[in-house]
Amino acid sequence: MTTSPIAEKITMTSPPAPTHRSQEAPQPHARIALVILRLTIGAMFVWVFFENLGKGLYTPSGYAGLIHDYIENGQAPAAWKSVMALAANHASMAAPLQGLTEISLGVLLVLGLFARPAALVAFAFLASLWVSEWGTAWIWELLVPVLASLALAVGGAGRTWGIDSLFARKRPNALWW
């Protein structure tokens, strides 16, 4: 059976089938874009940590004051305002926990260490903050980082230029990186 020259050319130029299922973006440009996004969101968390630390927002009174401002001036659903009131009432635990969360997410994302779960936590954290700020801030201010964090979780952003790439060599199909 003979094949046409066009069919031979298509067959010869087709990329080889992957030998294993990878959890990272296949195109180099897409992987680099995820790195840029990961570093940006990670740096944002580190920056916000130090900004909030300087403002005293990780102290019980500073944290409770900010949360009460969201409750009084925001347009979050009543059920969410109840959750915020609970956090404000337990500010001695919630304030340092938020600070620890923000700096941890920032460092993990910058290093590309456990970037997928860190990005998923960042997505949930930023989404909750976005709802908390309804009516007090520009709606897109946090929506873009919320969705960018989701993209990082889906794309396995730590596998390129991150520590996760070392773990992925041993277990390429693991969802942790």
C-alpha cells in the first residue's frame, strides 16, 4: 500500500505521542506565563503581609477593626457577615492565623513549592476576601488575583522554575505539584 507524499509529510511531522500524562502546560510559553503569574501572586502575598504588618492588622484590635468595617460598610451576604463577625470575635487567633497564611502562601508560590495546593488555598482565601470586600472596594481589585490563583492550581505552576519540578521528576502524575 502506498501513501501520498502529503500523508507521509503529515505522519513524519506529527509530534510523538506522550509516554506519560503530565500535569503541566505542554507549551514552553504557557509554562513561562504560569511562572510569571505564580511569582506575581506570590510577591503580592508577601507584599500584603508586610503592608498589613506595618498597619497593625495582625493585632487583635487592628484585625477586629478592619473586619467590623467590612461588616458595617460592605455588601457581603448576611451569612458571610456572620462568619466575619465570628472571626472578629476571635481576632486573637484569627489575626495571626491570617498573617501566617498570607506569608506562607507568598513564600510557597514564589519558591514554587507545593504550588498547586498553595494556589488552591490562595484561590479560596482571596475569594473569601473578595466577598468580604463587596461594596468597599472596586469589584475587580481581587477578582483578577482570585482567578489567577485558580489558573495556577489548574496549571501546576510550580513545575517550571520551581521546587515542585524536582518532585515531579519522581512522581509526575502527583496532584501536589
